[in-house]
Amino acid sequence: MTRNRDFKKDPSTEFKDLDDLRKHEAKDEIDALREGIEFHDHRYTDRRAQCLPQPRFTAFS
């Protein structure tokens, strides 16, 4: 699966309108976002491993 988005490093908070996405693009976007949230959620609980500032993390959770 090819993903255009990586929410692990400096994630953008700009998203395409859902009406402009094809079904497989929406699924890829959801999967990438879910993966990024899980990644940062884990890092957030371990303050030594944080890589996003608090406001950016909160925007994704």
C-alpha cells in the first residue's frame, strides 16, 4: 500500500474534503492517520520519547 501522508513527523493538519476522495484514498488516509495517532499516543505517554509539541498532538487526538 502506498501512502501519500505520514503523520509521524511534522504532520500537516490540512485535509482534503471527503467528497474529493475516492474510497481507496479515504481508506489510505484513515489508515495513515490512525497509525500516526497510535505512534504519537505511545510517544506522548513516554515524555522522553515525545517528538510533537503538546498543541500539535492535541490537534490529532
